[in-house]
Amino acid sequence: MDTKGTSELCHLFADWRTEDRKLAVCVDEIRDWMSEVNQLGVPHFGETASRLQPLRDCLTEHFDREDAMLAKLAELYPAASPEVNAFKRQTSADHRLLLSRLDELHARLKEVDPPFASWTDAMDEVDVFFEEMEQHERSEADRVGMLMPGASEQGDDLIGGS
């Protein structure tokens, strides 16, 4: 790969790390709020749903940027095209699944009579979603590490990885 390609690739991965940090901030804000609400002991199903909507917007933007970065990776790293294409397919499927799960959770939380056994069960489901999202981000970091020599250490401070 030429110097220009290497430079573009470095910028690509720096952008990718920045995107993961932005997403981590969104999740941390919701988790902090959930912790505060849990201490009060008063359920806030509707407000939880309202707080998940900006997360969905953040996720959508994050996933769009990741898709663009993966397209650029395929251009800059043609020797790995089969691996990059498989990475793109898996990532796209993961993104659709995560957004679908978030939409379903959001819809259930904003129901007039939310279908959860308790407030704790609802918060556990939100936390399970966050854990799945974090696992997705860790998996992406692992895949990038396999595709890009020297990129694996970039996954150290990704969402859920710090």
C-alpha cells in the first residue's frame, strides 16, 4: 500500500475509534440516569423510552459512518476484499438486528401498560441490550484487528473494552 493509502487508512481507523467513543458516551449517559432512577425507586418506563430514542439516532449515525468506513477500507485494502466483504455483510446484519431490538424495546417501554414483570426487569432488559451492543463493538474491533496489522490495539479503548 502506498503512503497516501496508509495515511488514509490511519485516518479511517482514527475516525472509527472516535465513533465508538461517541456511542459509549451515549450509553454511559443512559446508564448513569438509570442508576439515579433506580435509587429513587420510582419506575420511569416512558422516560426510559424517551432516553432510548436519542441512542437510536446515535446508533443510526454510528452505523452509517461505519458502513462508509468499511467501504473505504475495501477501496484502500483490496488484498483483503473477501474478508472485508464478509465483514461488511456481518456488520450490516448485526446493525439491522441491533436497531430492530432497540425499536422493539423502545416500543414496549412506551406502552401505556408496559409488558414487564417489574421496573427491575425492564432495566435488566435495557442493560442486556447495552451488553449486546457492546459485544457487537468488541467483535468489530476483533475483526478490524484481523484485517489490519497493528489495528488490534485500537480496540483496547472501545465501547465496553476499557
